[in-house]
Amino acid sequence: MRRKNAVPLGLLCLGSLLLGAPSALADVAPGDVIDKSNWEKVQGLVPDNVVDWVKRGDYVMEIVELNYDPNDYLPPVVKKSMEANKGRYDVDERDMMVDVKTGKLPDFIEGIPFPEIDPNDPKAGTKVMYNKFYHTYALGNVNYPFSARWIGRNSGFEREVICDYKQYPLDGYPGAREQKNAENIERMVLILVLAPFDIRGTNILNWRYRDDRQDSTFGYVPAIRRVRRMSPANRSDAFVGSDGCIDDAWTFDGKVITMEWKLIGKRDGLVPFLEPEPQKFEIDKDKAWVTSKIMKDPVYGYQKEGWQGAPWLPTNLVWVKRPMYVIELKPKDAYYNYGPQEFWVDAENQILTVWKVIHDRAGEYWKTTWESWSGYEGADENTRAIVAPTLMMIDERTDHGTIIRLVTPEYQVSYYDSMDRNDFTMGGFQKFCK
């Protein structure tokens, strides 16, 4: 374990924001390469534990300026909602969204619900997280094949698990408005383990509700050949032996009302991108947006000859300075494995979530989850989106990392995909469980 302090996270964040603002400590400029010889330049721009990575030689950061504006790469319905949803929704004392006119749960939401965030609003952190989720819903049905690679500092590459992630939203996406939704479901998700053979068929089905009901989550374990209902606390258990849990997907994939959210402050921060130029979308025969096979592929430390840093960290990403919110979250469930966490998200669009610094229930630092980003575009300006190509979970107590390869030349992600809704029923789920 690299740290043993148990200072309350809110005090750490507040002190850092008041006393360690980037302008007071250091700054970076395009063209800078930050390593252990000049690590002080990133103080305040990344979480303290990430500064430690650079300081001890685990990581090198190349600073660039993007040749496009990420705010121009929002899906069409999100752009439309920037005006249409101003002042339309709020959050009540339970952290549930409500229509301002009726004080009740909205019948349906298009785009993101909170285009304007007031940092002084006590519910600002909660609203940012709703925007994060509804941005993904605005991209329709999503098929995300991915691989998870186990990497140890001394052992290097250990194991790879091949999976598929399918999301079927029933809110946020205009195409879902006319669908029957008697159960008032917000989204449905399938996670399917495809390889290796010993855990193939370990699958998860999740139904998230628009109201205050807890998620319904079901897991199939091939060893017992049974589908079992999972408790909400299981979402913080390690996923098939990796360094992360289900709620670590996309940095946070739990239900918003399961956490207490507090916006600590706003600051400049560094966001990782694939490269300064956007990547390409292709349009398939069913009009889905599909990431191209011709793209930059991240190279990790264990793959690069002569690399002296951490073997699980990417060596060829670039870093861009952006305004960011720092949010504190605390689980409401006493049985949740994580304690207080620190969440860094882009302040301009609340989509570029970068860091989740995880403490245990005693308040001691434990893990870091983070993801990179890239703009993607098709032949026309309307076919644009911001996509997360990589996700990493790093357990610093065990000196081990899990790399999630989300968008690569091998794995094409498709948005607005054609899917069979029946696959997300219990009967449909069981056909995958063999």
C-alpha cells in the first residue's frame, strides 16, 4: 500500500483546491513532455496519486493542443437539448430527477437534462452525473466489444478476457420514445464473457429503472448453470477477477441515487486523448455509426521495448488541458466495498470523465480508475460523437492493473445499432447462458 493517510476526502479536495490551484503550483503548455525530471509541472492538474506516478517514473505525459473542439462532437439530440432543456428539470431531496412544472418524474427526457450547471447548486454534482449517463443514452443502442487484460508490475501480461457490452436505452434517445415501457426502465445492459473457455458464459443482465427502485441485476455462472439475482452491493465486487468492478465501467456506472454527490470545485485539469485529430466513423448498412478499423491503437508499457514505467499504463496517449469539476462521492450502501471517491469530469460538457480516485471505507487510498477520449466523425458534420477508447483500473495495493481495450482496430464499437429488445428479457438472457 502506497498511502496510509485517512484524512477525510472532502478536506483533502478542499485544501487542494484552495491551496494548490494549478496556477499557484505549476502549469503546462503544448509541446511539454512531463516525466520524473519535471513532474512538478502537473501538480494540481491531475490527482495527487497520478503526480506520484510521474514523479517515480511510472508515466510520461505529452502535452498537446487539440485540432478540434470536443464540444462540437456532441450527438445531435444533445446539441438540441442544450436549449430545449434549460431550466426544465431539477433534482429532489432523494436525488431523483423531476419536471420543474409538475414536481414529478418526467415522462421522457431527450438529450441531457441539465445543460447549465451552477457550481453553487448543492445538487450540482448529482446533475453532472445525470448528464454523463444521458449523453450515452443519446447515442441509441450501443454495442461495445472489448477485452480486459491483467497486467502485473513484475509479471507483465497475465491473462485476457474477451467480452461484449450491449446497452439498450429507453430514455434520452428519441428513438425510444414510442417504445412500450410499462416497467419504467431507463436502460437495459448485457455483459457477456466470450473467452477464455474457463469463464465463457459468465454473463450479467441489468435493468435500471427511471424511478427510485434499485437496479435489477442477474448473473449467470456456468459452474452452477444457474441465473442468480445479484444484490446492489455486488456491483462493487471484482468483475471476473479483474482490478475493477461493474460500477467502474466508464469510471462510474452505478445508479446516481446510490451515492451522495458533492461538487467540491472547478479547476484546470489534464484529459487524455488518442491524438490531436479526430478518428473516423463509418456508416453500416443499417445506418449504425461504427468506429473504423483504421485508427491509432494505444501501446501499453508491457508492449514497448525498453519501457521503464508501469507496464499497464499507455505510452502513446496525448494530454490536453481542460476545465474540470472535482466531485466527491460517497456510497449510501453500508455494504459497498468502496468508501469515499474523488471524481474528475470535464466542466464544459460533463462527458469527458477522466479520474475516479477510490478510497476504502476507512478513507485510505486504494485504487484509481481512468479513461481516455477521442472525437469521432463521419463524412458529414452531423455524424460526430465523443468516444472512450480505453479504460484502466489500477490497484496500487497489489501493484496490479487491468486494461480495458474498448475501441481498437480489432474491436469496432457501433452506435444507433439495431438490436432485438427481447435479448434483454429474462428469456432472451438465458439463451446466452449455456
